[in-house]
Amino acid sequence: MLRSSTLILLVILQVSAMVLFRIWYLKANTCTSTISTNQKVHVLLLSSWRSGSSFLGQAFNQHPNVFYLMEPGWHLWTTMQKPGMRSMKMALRDLMRNLFLCDFSVMDSYLPDQRNISSLFMWSHSRALCSPPVCSLTPRDQFSNQTLCDKKCDSRGLEKVQEACTTYSHVVLKEVRFFELESLYPLFQDPSLDLRIIHLIRDPRAVERSREESINSFLKDSAIVLEQKSIPRVLQEICRSHVHIYKKATVNAPPFLTGRYRMVRFEDLVRNPLEEMAALYEFAGLEMTPLLGDWIYTLTHGKLPSRDATFKVTSRDASYVSQAWRNELLHGKVRRIQQVCEEAMAVIGYRAADSEEQQKNISVDLLVPRNSSQFRW
């Protein structure tokens, strides 16, 4: 028989092994080790309002390797005294750089002195702010619940937010306030960044229909975009900017943009969501997981949403929603949109509806196939 001292030693060894295993397990499941800057990938989801960017943002946000923030530029646009997007583009660029590098001290100029995590715009839309080390609510390998996060994960200060950012391999920022590409060139040339841009574009007729549903939400943004000039439509400026960005990135583009820009149309995304998202993940250096695939499929093949979902991502028949403008917009308005966005529609690949009959006939495809020779992506 074993002596009592030997039994005690065995018990101690067993307990020690269990403790060490528990420590290892917790570290493996909370992923709190810092990842150095040169190991990170930085992704800017570049789009415009009502273009499906919230869905695309959530598809990245729910990935377990991603630290995601939704439209941090909102803080700058709502606090700068001098209105006008051109006067703010460099400050917006510098804000993006600091956040990509997990430096949240840059937010000091845009947040109240007594700041909470909830001071960040749409903070509970970020799974990383509902997960350790910020909040214990959502394990990193599970999808976040925005409603529960709102109730349980707010706390004082941004120290835990900055700490969390350093532990992810990918930092993804979604922004709708860049209307040109040139101000971002220094970020592509910054050795501390590995920047990729995903440029999301949606049919301007669908954008206009969506904007009409929540027009009061964009009054201040629209005034900044117009800069008090006599541009007849915000939509015209949005279309112009999409063409400008796309051409800068694909026609005689500077060498540092090679392999670091990808354009995607919302309509392609919702017609083939799993294939398109797998390609976008690959572009960003991420992998599609079975759980993510199920989540994306469910999100794009659910019931129609309620009308009050301005900034929410809900389960819907996304392909149907992308065509809803064809039945809901008067043809006279469609003709005017096609006039002011004529170049964008031709460059990006949207066919004009030449008559009300053609507009309402859903069997007539108004999306130019992506494999057409006119495209470079």
C-alpha cells in the first residue's frame, strides 16, 4: 500500500495539473494575449449610408478573430465646429489610423470627460465590446446579443476596450464618411498597418428608397456632405464619390494599392451571400466557419423586417429587399435618379429601367453580370 505522504503528494500533483489545465483553458477561450501590430490585419469597410454596410459590418463583427467598430467617424462629424466633409477628411483619416493601432486616446477629443463604453457610437453592435476582457457576457466563439449587451456590458472608461483591441488579429472599422481615396494613401504606406479596403456599393435607386424611410436620421450628415453648395441631391454626390474611389483604385492605381482594394456590390452579396462572404473573408485573411455560414444564411433568408430597423441588422429575405425599390418608387423618380447617377450606374454595372413596365417586371435583371468585360474585380 502507498504511504500517506505519497498519497498526499499525488493529490497535490493532481490538483496542480487541474489548476494549470484550467488556466490554459481560460486563456485559450478568452484569447487575451496581446497581438503585436505587425501581426494584425486592418480592414476598412468603406461604403455610404443605406447601402447594406451594417449587414456587411456584422458579418465581420461576428467573426471570432475580429475587433469591430461601427462608424467611429460619427464622433468627429458631430463634434467638429466647422462643417464640411472636405475640411474633416484628414482628421477622419488620423482617427482611423489611431483606432487601427488600438490607441483610443484619440477619442479624448470627441467623447465626454466622464465617458463610458456606451459613449462609443453604436457600441453594443460590436461583439468585442460584449466579450472578455471588456465584458464576460459573450464568449468569443459565440454570437453577441445586442439587447443583452446594452443591459449588461456598459462600464466606465475605455481601458478595457483598448486592451481588448490588442488581443485580436484583425481590426475592422466600418465607415460611411470617406468620399475619396487619396486621403487614405498614407495609411497604405504606413509600415505599422496592413490595410485592406472593401468598398461596398449599392444600386442608387435602392439607396434612395431606403433613405426615404429614415430621412430624418441623415439631415446633419447630408448638410455636411453638401457643404452648403447647390448640389441638387446628396445621392448625386454619393454616386460621384463611388465612381471616383473605384477608378482611383482600379485605373492606373498606385503600386501600394495592389491587392489591397476590393469592390463588392450589395446585390451580388445578397444573391450569393456564402460565396461572396467567403471571398471577402479570404481577401481579409480570415476563414469562413460553419457557424458563421449558418448565421449568414439565416440572416439573408429570413422574414421581411419591420420598418423601424434603421440601424439594425435583422433576419430578412435580403434578395427581395434589394429589389423592393422597383415596386415602391415612382418611375418618374427612378428616371431622375438614373440621370444624376448615370456614370456610376454605367461604371458599376446597373442597367437603367427605361419604362415603368420594365421597372416593375422583376424577371428583367437590371444588374450587369460581374464577369462582364467592363469590370476589373
